[in-house]
Amino acid sequence: MSAAARDRVALVTGAARGIGAAIAARLAAGGHPVVLADVLDEVDSTAASLRSAGHEARAIRLDVSDEAAVAELPRLLGGLWDRLGVLVNNAGISPKAEGRARRVRDMPADEWRRVLDVNLTGAFLVSRACIPPLAARRWGRVVMIASQAARTKSRIAGAHYAASKSGLLGLARSLAVELGPEGVTVNSVAPGRIDTPMARGAASGTNEAFLADIPLGRTGSPEEVADVVAFLASDAASYLNGATIDVGGGSFMP
């Protein structure tokens, strides 16, 4: 357990379950006090399980797409705010109709806007709010959880999801340039097919068909994504900035 990590509070959005919960658990195991943010009630029990394991964890309710709510982060974190060292923008949604993404021709505009609001604007709002405490410390780590859908074609993700995650990579690069001189690195992780509640909600046969394109022949686990995030949040990743790491078992090779 890193002694330095104990003074680097980690804020993880979309942390109630799936990849976000695994990231929070991995960072907590590494010594970080963690703040789990989500709109789901489940975030309380996720944080409680970390506390029962002896970790410092707090749950907050946060709709990342709500600018007024995000502005309350300093108050919500209280004494932890000035100790913020790690931000993981993981919150995201991927609406489906009967387990499948709608085609653009069938997609309601309000669904398009909602996905962009949560997946992309949410990351912008939270990142913007967190810049002051990170820059003040002259040390910080921001990690964007993107998607393989941002890197190549996808027959599973909807156009709104792919567009939002592609935008997330652009946001990360811009922030990497802006914040690098202040000691804050910004990197992205692009998971492929990961065994999460979101993935399990796909139509019958979807995940099985995806396996044919994965050289490792299996889906990944949230914990495998979390291990990469923990590395990016560490001192060992001090010269990585503006990078995108693909975690997909070889299903996408640039």
C-alpha cells in the first residue's frame, strides 16, 4: 500500500457497479481514500462494502450532467476536496431497445442529447470542477474511461455512445496539453468487451458473436480495467500524458 496514495483522494464517477465499482475498489486497495459518485442508490452499499474491508470510502449522489450538482462537489467532499489527487471519469450510459442500440435513422434526438450530456459533457463538467485542487497540489491524475467504440467501428454501440466516447478522447488530449505544465496528467482507457451489467444487457447472441474477434477468446473483467487505471493513477505513470490504453484482449490493434 502506497504511503503517498493515502494523501491522494480518488473521485470515481459511475462507481455504483461494474467497471466504476472495480476501479474504486482497486484504488482503495492501493491506499487511496475513495469517493464513489453515482445517481444509483446502489452506490451506498458499494461504498459500505469497501469500508467493511477497512478502506476509507464515501458515497455521494451525483448526476454528472447537472452543472449545478457538479458545482456542489467541494461541499460534498468537504475536508477531502483539498486532498483530491485522482479523478476517474467513468460515468456513462448506453441506451438500448430490446437489447440493441437504435440506428441513427430511428434515434430520438432527446436520447442522443442525454447520452452526450452524461458521457461527454458530464466528464467536462467534473474535470473542470476538479482542476483547481489538482493544479494547486502540482500533482494529479485524470483518467477517462472511453471505449473501443471510440477507436474503431462497432456493431454493438449506438452512434451516440460512439460519438460521446470519441469526444472523450479529444477532451483528454486537450486537457493533457492544458494541465501537463501544472503537474497533472490526463490519460484514457478504452475497454473492449467487459463483463458488466451493461454488457450483459445486450441482445441474445451479441456477446458470443463478439468473442470471435478477441484473440484471447474471452471477455475481460472489470478488475482488469481497474488494474490499468490504478497504474495510470500511480507515480509509475508519471511520463504518460495524453495516451489511450486499449484493454480489449486484442480485439482492436491500432
